[in-house]
Amino acid sequence: MKAGIHPENYRLVAFKDMSNDDIFLTKSTVEAKETIEHEGATYPLVKLEISRTSHPFYTGKTKLIDTAGRIDKFKNRYAKLKK
């Protein structure tokens, strides 16, 4: 590895999933404006909209969209206007 090109300010950072309030810690160099008290220690806080604990791919709660049903409803609704 080249010397002097890697950041040296790695520290533990708390990432909080705002959709389900799950918090996990990992090392990061991200800048954070807020802090949080977690398990007796204070960490910089980064808020996330979605994470591995709330994403449908990882949770297995995928949602199938019935596009055929939607198209049929659309055609039926506007078929009346053609007459």
C-alpha cells in the first residue's frame, strides 16, 4: 500500500436506521454533527433512512406489484370514455 493516502481518523460511529430505530456500530471516517449515548458510551451519530434491518431484500418482506391487474383496471375505466 502507498503511504500517506489512507485516512487515519477511523473511529467507532453509531448508525441509526430511522425507520425501525435499530442502531449498529462500525468504524468510519464519516463526519457527524450529532452524538448519541449507546451502551454507556457516546458516539458520533449518522442517521439512515434504510439499512440491512429494514430493507425488503434482507428482511424477506418483498412486495409484488400486480401490474396486470392495474392495466386491466385502467383499460376498463377508460373504455367507457371511448364510446
